Amino acid sequence: MLSFARDLPNICSLAGLLCAVLGIYYAILGNFPVAIIGVLWAVLFDWADGIIARQITGRTDHHRSFGGQLDSLIDIVSFGVFPAVFLLSYGKFSPWFLPGAFLIVATSAIRLSYFNVFGLLDDKTYMGLALDNNVIILAFVFLFEGFINHKVFSIILYALLMVFLVFNLAPVRTPKFAGKWFYVLMVYTLVLTVIYGWIQWNRVVSIHGTLKLEIGNLTFMLLYC
């Protein structure tokens, strides 16, 4: 089994899984900027593994089949489990968010099962919106989170993810982004990594500054009591 895992495209897939797991971990902690960074890199690795696989000659049918199954299983973690956990965590694990989380994972399982059986409509066309587009759009929308009340944004986030599910299962033709779009995704990922990294840095500095102020106030009180 490990001989298949050592296959370069599969190593790339597993790197994407690591990013998704880190994203889930930080989403649970409520560190949403870092969680978004993690899932964006999961998308990038997901796109890269297919490109690498097509460039390698001499891969056996077993390697190709194994890689396809591995990629599909990782996709349900990256684009099913991650957004479900993200929604639950942002909703402070309220039971009202549980139906949405279930629908996200269920839709991901249904869509990926359909794709595994029927594949693409043609070389450049999907049936329904591909799951990776959900988190790509989510990463952009979440940039505005700091400008909107948390409760209001949680409703917006909930509604947005439910709209995605409709398009994921809708009988509509959507383009498969490939070729030069990989470089667009790479730039998009790098830019948003920098932006979310900057947001996270400012939060850390703000917390550190507040902590120093509180320690200073406490020290002053102890000295003059």
C-alpha cells in the first residue's frame, strides 16, 4: 500500500489533506484566518496533483485508480468536512447550525459519488458546481467578516453555504477550470495567504498589547496598594 502512497501525485494529494486537517483544527479553535489559509492550500494541492499525474509517464492503471480514489476521499475532507466544521465553529457550535453542517457533508458525499460513477460531461465540463469552488468563494467572502456584526455574518455564511449546495447538485453545466487557471489559483492563494496572514498578525499583536496593558495595570495596583 505504501508504494502507492509514495507516488508523487499521491504525495501531493496527501499534502493537501494535511492542509485541510490543519484548516479543520484551526477552525475548531476559532482561528478562522489560519483555517482559511489551510483550505486554500488544500485546493491548490488538489489541482496540482492532477497536473503532476498527467505529466508522469509509465504510471500503471492501478496507480491511476488508486490516485483517483485517494483524491476523492481527500476531497470530502477538504470540501465537505472542512466547511461543515467551519460553519459549526463560526456559529459557536449552536445546534441551529447542525442541519447545515450535515447538508454540507451529505452534499459532498453525493456529488463525489456521482462524479466517481459518471465523471465529466466532457473534457472541460462538470455537471453542477465543483466542490472546490465553494471554499474558493468562501475565502473571498470571509474577507468582509471584520466589517459585519458576528451574528449577522453567521446568517450570511449559513445562507451562502446552503446556496452552494444547490449549485453543487444542480443539473447545470459548469466549466472545469484547468490549464492557465492553475496559475490564477496560485496567485489567488498567495495573495489571500498574505492578507489573512496580515489579519492574523494584527490580531496577535492586538492581544499581546492588551495583555501587556493588563499586566502593567495589575503591577501598578500591586505597587501602590
